[in-house]
Amino acid sequence: MSEISGTTRIFPVIGWPVEQVKAPTLFNAFFARHDIDARVIPLKVPPEHYTAAVRMLMAMENVGGIFVSIPHKPMSVTAVDEASPRALLAGACNAIYKGKDGRIMGDLIDGEGFIRAFDRTCGDTPFPWRDAGALVVGSGGVGCAVAEALATRGIARLAVCDTRAEQADALRERLQRAFPAVEVSVGTPHAAGHDVVVNCTPLGMHADDPLPVDLTGIAPSAIVADCGMKIEMTRLLRTAQELGCRIQKGKEMMIEQSPLYLELFGWHGISADEFRALGAL
């Protein structure tokens, strides 16, 4: 990879904290392999300065786009000039890029990345979407994205759960209006009775974190996913695996959405397999 210079395209990943992000490792490895003059750089920005940072960074000619990390995804909807329909529905953006007219655009691709990873997890076994129920724990940016994606795919029952009850109920209302055929409810952090359980909270970033959801009574046929990236095999995933459940690691969602980021940033026709082959996470 060439040295950073005045021609290098910069892609910040902004979070608070930012120590857990994996985008710099993954994308910089991709840029190096393909000799692309670009870098992903982590920036630790507190919430009170986030919108100003987005506007300043996107005004710079050599900034090609922004990866958005916790807790800034919901705030990104109003930080941009125009958010995509799915971002507006979920109430969050995780990718910010420049439109053809120079406007600052926002999109939410966490959900599509999750579903692509989920399809890979299911393999050749068709998932019974029209008869299945899912529990999404956490209604922040990732939780909104995953819940919206599951509803879009046609899950029969969808429960969202968060310690912030008003936020969870607001997401429930938006989803129920948009997907009247899906039974959307505010649930509790108990996995029993659900076919899919997804952790979208920060719990799991540290080895001694408590479980974000009680797995007592979960069926061995259930699929348990953790969207966290800092620890590959979280306590939740280890426990679910011990109970006989199939699991989905957070890095799989990141790998599957990587080509989606690059498409928004101007590169097309790239397969997720290219990122999987890097082994950078």
C-alpha cells in the first residue's frame, strides 16, 4: 500500500467509543490488496460534536464518505441532507456519502448485511419466515436496522426489547405502520419461544458483561446472533452454542455489508467473498 498523500481518499469511521471498530482493519486490508489509494481512519467524536464533525468532514474534497458507529447512528438521520427510506423508517444511518449533486446522503445497510449473513448461516435449509418469530434486543441504530430488515423479509412475529421502553415502543409503532402483516410487539429479554434472537446492544464488548438476553428455554433449532464486533465469540454466542443453537457472529454482518459500503462510496461489483478471504477480522 502506498503512503498517505494528498491524493489519498479518506473514509473516517466515527464512534464514541471507537476502540471496538473493525472497519479500519478490514477495509485497509482490502485497499492494500487492490493497491487503492484510500484509508479508513477511526475518529472518536462525542455526541455533542457529532453533527458538526459530519458537516465539516463531508465538506472536505478528499473525504469520500463516513462509516458511522455507536452511538451516532440515530443522530445521523438529521446530520445529513437526505436519508434513504429505510434509514428514515428505522431512524438511523450507518453510512454517509456524497450524492451526485454534492448533497450529503445517509443510508442504513446494517440490516441488509445482517440478512445476507443470516442467509449464509441458514445454508441450504430454508428458513420459515412466514411462521417464525424473532426477538431483537436493543433499539439503537443496529437494532433498528436488524428489526427493519427482518420485517422487510417477512418474519411473522417480531419483538423488540430495550431498557429504554419509549424508544422500543417508538420503533414498534414505526414498524407496525410500515409492515401491517407482521405482528410487532415490545418484548422482554427472554429467548424462549423465539426462532431468532439477535443481540444489538453493547453488552458483549467485554468478557465479563452480563448476558443481554436470558436463553433459558430456547429451542435448539433457534438461531442466536450477536452484532458485536469487539469479541468474536461473546458469552452469548458461547452459551447459545452450548445449548445446541446455531450462531451468527458479528463479523459476518460486517463482511456481508462491506461491498454495500463500497458501492455507496463509488466502487461497484465487489463480492463479500473478497472480504471473507482477507481474514483481517
